[in-house]
Amino acid sequence: MQNSKKYKLYKSGKLWVVGAVAVAGVAVSANTTQVSADTVSNADAQAVKTTDATQNDKQVQLTASSTDTTTDKATTDDATKTATVSSTAEKSTVPTTAGTSVTQDQAKDAVDKAQDTVKSDADTASKAGVDVTTGKTTDVTINDDNASSKTDEVLSDLNKQDQAVKDATAKQQANDQAYQTATTEKTDATKQGQADLDNATSDLDKQVDTSEKAGIKVNVEVAQSSPEYKDLSGLEGQELLDAMAYNINLYKQAIADGVASEKADTETLAKLTAEYQQKQADYAKANADRDEAVEKGQSDLNNATSDLDKQVEASKNAGLDVSVEVSKVSPKYKDLTGLEGQDLLDAMAYNLDLYNKAVVSGVSTEKADTETLAKLTSEYQKQVADYEAQKAAVDKANADKKAAYEKALEDYMNGTNHTTSMTAQTQTDASSGQYQTFMNATVDQTTGEFTLEHDMNDGVHIIGHGVLKGKVNWKIVSNGDGTETVTISSIELYSYTYTNAYQNQAVNQNINFHVYDNDGNELFSVYHDGNTTFSKTINKTAQINKTFKISPNETSPLAQVLVGDDNWIWNTHGQVSTQIKNTNVAPKAPTYEKDPVKPTAPKATVHHVQVVAPEKGQEPAVPVVSVKKVTVADMPNADKPQPQKVEVHYYNIKKTPKVERTTTPETPKAVETASILPHTNANESQGGVWLSALAGLASLGLAFGISKKGKKQN
């Protein structure tokens, strides 16, 4: 089966979240509106309203329609209905008047309560997302005469501010609800729509996988559906909801078209796959017979070849010169190009008959070669066995001679064989006669330890013996040619022991024994009378450092190692010397025996027979098909609403202390009462503001004058 190239689909963008939804929502403008007590009134707030829904509290009432959640057969009749939104702010509860004949305390209390309401509503607005800023606090001074009017003015302004705060809050809440509704409807529609498209795509993917496994080459293309959605930038309120509903309808139709397209591709691909699989079944049946015959034929040939190869290996191991030639048999098979069905089966049967006959012939040839080679090998192995038996005997004898010679030669070249002797030479004042004395030395050949003995003669008896013990240290190194290098490095003195045998009968009993090194340095001395046995530990070492090179059977010069003096009636002087002999002996080369004549290995040629197998039938042509996966572009998102803005400012009410009047003050000229509060820019002119300011100053001046006059009188 031919391999086909596979294409893997990669999706780009957020294209796989779809759905239809039923949601209520509110949409308001995302534009930021600056709201203040000067510019926002109840009438302004009503301008935001888009329906006639009645508001009884702070909750925004939402209305929405549901959409069909099944999009397999979505049509323009199944359109998403537009949600509606309404926003109205409740009236401010801040009173605009404090009533007539209020006291200063009542006036201040009324203002404080009103400001608490404004602050509370401002806090509610901030929590709702409104950008609330607080202006500078205004000082207002009241007295008994103007407490009512000034309080009314302040309350009126606080009422207007509170209403502005409530309007901004309502508008902010309406904007947020509209944004949430539009976003939810889009999300739900996308979720359901994409689910439907995913189901169709999943069915198509499964069929693509099935078809590719069947051998069909499938090209998967991605078709991007991009409806002409309305731009939602800057939209709010009902405009946003209407535009979102329009976009959702376009999206649903695109999803329906995509599902229909993918289903059609799935059905077409399934039909083509079934037809191709039938062709494959016919092709497989034709080749199955061929494979079975070839497998058996190859097995028979392989078995015969294996037996022959084993015999070839055994013969080569036995020493035969065996060459292997390959005989390739190619029967005249019928050409199977373009054959299908029964024609293919008949032609294959003819070819397999030729193949089987060629295999039988090849097996017979290889078996005959195997038997001939086995017989030739057996005869040669008998000749080799006789030769090897004779050769083994000669080899063993020669090997033994060679090994013995090499061992002896190695021992000679690297040997340190030697003998060591130690002598004591004496020069005595009484070498004969009544006071004759002697001194003897012996040495251990292995360790170098020695014993030096001398006698004590009082003229009557040998009253005792002295024994000096120690060790001569030497090192013998082979020079690799039979010669040796001998180094006498030092002498160690272990102890001196005197053993008494008879009572000393000499008049002179001043016995003393001394040991010196070669340089005359005293190593040991002892003084005694010879009548008691004693032992002395010496533990001293004297350096000698004499080196000699000696050839085989040569003896080193006599080397003095110490001097001993035995002083008494007659003095006995002696020198202790040692020498070493090289005892290495060179071996003689052996005479070897001659080898027997080796038999000549025979030559043989065998044949490996290879039979060319018939060709397989041609595989059906691989269909190439293209399918499309549809993706639908995402709908644009609604812009998140900007926060509403409102500014509030508060008042600091200052009361005027009551002053008792003792004289009747001059009645001032009547001045028109005017407000001293900050203007709102609503309906006031510059002249009115100036007049209000003058009136306020006049009022404060009058109060100040009265207060000052009263103090003078007191």
C-alpha cells in the first residue's frame, strides 16, 4: 500500500466557543459623563431612559427574549430578539427647606443630617463604580436672623448634589447591566454555535481519520467565515443591544452554513472510502496467495541453505578450502501490471507454479552439495587426526625442553644465588701453651646473623666463653646477565653473653672485652672478673658500605666488618670478615625434534540457490480528496463602560453667639437678601452672584459691629 501525505488542521483565533442564549441585559453608553450638582438634574437623569419602565427602587429592571439553542437548522427566522434596558434614578430624600423660625442649632442639625445622606449616597455610588470626587468644604456662618434662609440655601444645594449622585449611580448601574447583558448573550451564542460546529467537525475528523487509515490521501483545508459584523466600539444602551443581536444572527447563520458544509464533506468522504476499501480487499486477496507461497518457498530454501552453511562452516573449521557460489534462478513470470480481479488471480497462480518448481530444484541442489562436502570433510579429518597426534607428541617434547631451558636461563640471568662465609682472624700473645686462647665466627647464609665466640683461659682452665651476636646487612642485586652486585651496608650488634664454667684462679682478674668498627670507633666494651655469668644488650649499628660486582662462580674479596679485643693476662685481638660467592650457572641450549608432514587440505565449491519471487499485484491508486473545516470569526466584544463622574462638596455651619443689646442701634438701610453659597451656574448671572456676595459681607459686618458695640458697653 502506498503511503499518503497527511495534513493536520490547526485552528487559529477564538473560534471554538459557540451557543444560543436567553439572557436579560442593560446597555448604556460607555462614554464618561461628568455629572455635578450644577449640571445634572432629575430631568437630565430621565434623558438616559430608553423605555417607560417604572422604577420603584434602586434595582434596574431587565427584559430579554430567549433564542433557540439548536443551530443545526438555523435560519433567519430564528433570530435573536433584542433585549431592552431602562434606567431611572430615585428622587433625593434630602429636604430643600428647614422650615420657618428654626434656631441655629436646628439649622446646623438639619444640614448635618442632609450631608450624612449625601455622603452615604456618595459611598453607594463609589461602590457602584462611579468616580466620586469631593470638593473644598465651604464655611457658612448663620445667626438667629438668617438661620432659616441660609439653611434652605444649603439644603437646596445638598439636594441638588444628592440627586446628581443618585443619577450617576443609576446610570452607572444601567451601563454595567447593559454591558453584562450584551457580553452574556454573545458568550452564550458563541458557546452553543461552536458546540454545533464542533460536533460536525468531530464527525468530519473521525471520517478523515478512518479514511487516512484506509490509505486515502485527505487534504484538510480551513475555510474562514467572516460575517460583516457591526462595530460595537462606543455603543451603549439599546444601540449596543440591537447591534449585538444583529451580530448574533449573522453568527448563527454562518454556523449553520458551516455545519451543512462539513456534513456534506463527511458523507462524500465516507462513500469514497468504502469504494477504495473494496479495491484494497481485491488487491489483498491476490497478494495473500503470493505471500503464502513465497513464504513457504523461502522457508524451504532457507532450511536447505542453513544445512549447507553449517556444513561449510564445519568443513572450513576442519581446514578445507571451501568456496560458495550463488546461483540465481529467475523464472519467466507473467507481467501483472494493470491486472485486477480474476485476471490478477490467474496470472498469480501461473507465476506461483513456476516459483514452486524452481524452489524444489534449488533445494535438491543444495542438499546434494551438503552431502558431498560432508563426505570429503570426514576423509580429511581422519588424515588431520593422525597428523595432529604425531605433531602433539613432538610439540610436547619440544615444549618441555624449551620451558626447562627458558626457566634455567631466566634463573641464571636474574639469579642472586650465592653463598656467604664469615671468618675470625686472631692475633694473640699466647697462641700456644698454658694461656692459649681462640676466637671463632659463624654466619647464617639467609639472614646474615652471626655469632662470634672466644674463650677465657686462666692458665689452668677455660673458665668461660664469651659470645657476641649480631647481624651483617647486605644486598644482592642481579644485573640481568648472571652477574651480581653485592653491597655490604652495615653491621648490627645485638648482645654479648659471658658464660662462666670455672672459678678464676688467676691473680690478675681484670678481664675486659672490646668491639670496634673498621674506623676504630668503640661499639661495645665490658669489664668483669670471669667468675659470673652475665648478658649485655648492645643494639648498635656500624656502617660499612662496601660494594662488589662478582661474576658467576666468582667470590668477592674478604671484607672486614668489625674488630674484637679480649684483654687479660694475655691479649687476644681479632678481625671479623665476610665474603660472598656468586653461584649462578649458565644452562645449555636444548636440541629439538622435527615436526611430522602436514596433510594438504582439499578444495571444494558449493552453491547457494536463490529463486526470484514473483512480483506482487499493483496496489489500487490512492484517491486524493479535499475537505473543508469551517471556522467562524468571533463577534466583536462590547466595550466595557467607563465610570460615571460626579463631584460633591460639603458645608461647615458656624453658629453666631447670641448678643444682648443694651442700646437701640441705628437701623441700617435695608439690603436685599442674597445667597452667600457658591453658585451652580444653573440660572444665575454674574450680577446676582456679586449681589449675593455683597449682601453676605454686609450681613457679617453688621453682626460684627453689634458684637463690638456690646463689648464696649460692658
